[in-house]
Amino acid sequence: MKLILPILLVFIFFGCATKVPIATKYKLDSEINTKKIQDSKCSKESLKVLQSFSSSMLMSQKMYYVEDNNKIYPYSEAMWGDSPNKIVSKHLFEMLRESNLFYAVINSKSRIKTSWLLESKVEDFMQYYENNLSSSYVKVTVDLTLIDSKTSQIVATNVFRSKIKVDTLNAQGGVEAFNTALNEILNDSSLWIYKQCQ
């Protein structure tokens, strides 16, 4: 009888414990062909790329998908290596640093004062399922604002949108589509910022 009770307690304990599947972390790799600009009116200016704003949902590493236009769920076995707002900030910074448009491109953590600021807001960064889960696409929407830091006046503002069909109906397929969508956003925003420097 003394042995039965401990054995029973062990079975109850391990029977109630559930294994949580390990989530795969995903990162995005931008592949934009940045042209090195030699002369522009921005070549003597500096730019600070501020941390992107977003809803609290997009400040999380959870990877969300949408069903029936309004039902939002997190993937249980997939997550971002970094939150979408940080992903966008990082890639914007890298794109602008490589473009050679500005004398210096500084990230948001620096205390250095710059000529211009780039604010960004990530409005959408989710995978959508439709037609009873028979098809899927991703949407990325980023709002960019260039600000003259001396006057605090808006230089220019624009919204960039990309919608890409998902080939494989899962998180992995979504990540591949997000890569394409982010590259589109970066290419379009690069051209737009270049025009502000002409």
C-alpha cells in the first residue's frame, strides 16, 4: 500500500504534463539591388532611422495569421526571430546605409543628432487565409515619414503596400512570401527616398 500511493502520484503528475511543441524561429533576408548614389542633395546630410511603430501585436515575436478576414490566431509551432516592427526597422536601416544616399545613416539607439529622421509605422504584417483555407497571401503595409530634424517639419510621407500569394499553405510558405513582400517595400521606399534627394 505504501508503494502504490507514490507510484499513483507519479502517474498523475506525468499524465497531466503536456509537451509544448518547440516553435521554429524565422528570419527574413532582404535582397535588394541598392544603387550606390554618388551625388545628391542628401549626400552631405545625415539620417537617423527610428524604431518602427506598430500595434502591440506586431511588437511580439508571435507569428499571426488571419482567417475569414477578422479571426486572428498565432501559429503554435512558428514564430519570428525578432518582432515585425524590429524586422522592418533593421532592413530599412541596412538598405539606406548601403544606398550611399546620405553622408551617414544612424540607427535609433544612437544619441547623435542628424539632419533628417525617418519614422516608420508597420500597419500590416500578417498572413491571410481565404476560401476555407484553400488559398493564402501575406500583406505588408509600411507608412514612412521623412522629417527635417532642425525644423521638425515633414519633408515627405508615403504608404507602401505589398500583397504576395503564398505557394505553400503554412508558416514556411508565409515566410517565403514575406521575404518577397519586404523586398518590394524596400525597393519602392528606396526609390521614393531617392526622389526626395533630387
